[in-house]
Amino acid sequence: MKIIVYVPGLGYDYFDISCEAYAKRYMSALDKTVTDPKRKFKIESAKVSYGDSNEFTSNTSTIVEITNEIYIPIVKFFEYEYGKDLVERFEGRNIFIRSSLLAFALLKKAPRFIIEMFKSTKTFNALKRFQSLYFVFIFLMIGAFGISILPALIPFIIEFINKVVEITSLKVPPIESVNQGIKKLSEFILAIFSLIVLFSPKFKEIMSVMATEFLCLDYYLEFGENKLNLIGKLESLIEFTCENEDFKSVEVHGYSFGSILLIDLIKPYGHESVFRVYSSISTIVTIGCPFNFINAYYPKYFKDRSSNGGQLKQEWYNIHSDIDVLSSELDSEKTNEYLGKGDIVNLQFNVINPKNINIVDYLMFYGLRAHRMFWGNKNKAVNFISMIIRRQIETKNSH
């Protein structure tokens, strides 16, 4: 039986990227790939506990083949859940503090964003850099908007002070002129906020979630915030699968930021990866991996990684899209320099021809929305997984 440890990205609230959904998409691709149309499959889901004290849990989904009413498990998925662990530091903070920290983090990196705008490489071209800068600018506006809500409260505070002065007959300096100026600003802010909420009722929740996740990612990449905890937990899950499952191989599939956790697992900075974990992984699959984005704006992040005896031994399939501003076609020169892996199989998966996209589409965040277009909303929708299955069948047959 094949074991797949699935490391999702962030954004559960807006798109189904759960382990069960991924397993169903995998099953659909498998069903379309096998030559015998009479082979039937189904999904069985469960939950397991792992860790020294069983303090962690993982959702599992098993694809079973039904043959003469006998259920034969062929692929078992384990979900690595890390979202709550990643955002726990900032989740309890109010929106003003989060917005302030977000704005500060972006302003601190502003010189890097500007410098990178004038560079261009084969795998991270000028168009993607422009979209990235535009994306960062929108995030900066979100941070500034959260901060600007505070002045909207000042007139009410001043009005309250005036009432107290009137009732108590205290002698205080006049503040009416200040009040009028701030009142106009507050009315403008509240009008904009009301307009946005009118067309997007969930704007406040979305803004709060986005600010929190971006902040946590920045702290993870910049300061290693929570990195040791997250990687240690992932190591524990892989060791658990090796100790408790009858398996032929372990594959690790990472989507979006999950693919960065995967890289940090197999090629850590400052120490060697755990031998049992490293040696048990036969295949790596990165989907929408933001390697080039991070390498541009956090240029030292992937440098000086663990050697682990030289080249990576695992098969590595990288799924990318020309339209998606975050996903990366992994340049063999860069990955060989940083990760010791020059023969990654890049598989391109575009929903539409990139030549059909114009500047207006990019300004409407199409390049970011494309990050979710590696599969459809329905489990039976066409996806990239059949490309991997076919490649693995070809590789197996060639040996």
C-alpha cells in the first residue's frame, strides 16, 4: 500500500484543500488513468492520534479497490494540520494590532520589493514581479485601512469629553477645531468601509484572516517563528506512518506554503534532517510551490541548506502554472545550488492559454486566483494528479 502524507496550504475557509478532498481528487484521477474500466474505488475516512502522548491528530483517507466484494486498500493519505499552530500567536490580537504589524512588516521590506521589480529571470519574470508588487501593495492598503479605523473613533471620544466638560464645568482648552478635522476624516473612512462591506459582507473576516496569515508567514520566513515546532510535528507524523502502516513507499505532497514546509523538512537549515524520516520518503510532490517568490523577497532563505550526503535521492515532481504568480517552475541551477537537486520533473498545468490574459485580468488578481486552479471545486473535475500517476507508471515500466 502506498502512503501519502499531505501537507495543505492555508485558506481552508475559502477553498476545500482538505485531505479528504485531495484523496477524492486523487481517486478520480486514478479511476480515469487505469486501463480496466471495471475497476472500482471508494474512500474510507478516519482520524488517528500520534505523538509521544498522542497529542496530535491527523485525518486519514484511504482509497480502497473493490474486487468481488473484497476491499483492498491501495493508497492511504495522512493530513498534516498546521494552520492553527502557525497563526496562534496573532489570532487573539485585535485587528488594529494585526494591521499595524502587517503594515510595518511590508514597509520594512519595501526596498527589497522595489529592487526586485527591476530584475527578471526565466522562472520569475517581470510580469510575475509586477503582480507580486501589486499584491503586496494591496496588503499594505489592508494594513493601512485597519490602522485608519482608529481615527474614526476619535470624534466619539472627543464628543464624550465635551459632554463631561459641559456637565462638570471643567475648564479645558478648546478642541472643537481638531474635532472637526478628525470628524471629516472619520466620516470618509466609515463611508469607504460601509461601501466595501455592502459589496463584500465578509470583508472584515477576510481582511482579518489574510492579515494574520501573511504576518505568520513573514515571521516564519524572517525569524523562524514556529518553524521547529511545525517541522518536528511533521517528522512525528511521518515516523508514525512508518511505524504503524504496512507500506511500500511514503510520498509527501505539499500544496502552496505546505510545499515550503516540505522543503524545510528534507533540506533544513542548520542541522541534518532526521535519517529515518529522510530515508523513508520515496517521492516528493510540490504543487504551486512559491519557491521563486520567496527566493526573490527573502533571498537568503534557501541558502546554506543541509547537504544530507549530496544529491536528494527522492523523485521530485513539481506542478506549476504560468498564470499563477506564486507557483514556480523550479530552475535546476537554483535548486541544485540550494537544495542539491537538479533533476526535478516540472509539470506545467495551465487551465487556459496565458496569452489570453491581459493587464486588466492581472489587476483583478487573476494571477493570484490562479493559485487555486490546480483542481476544480468538484472532486470529479480534471486535475494535475493524472499527470503524476502516468509519469510514475512510465517510470515503473521503464525499470
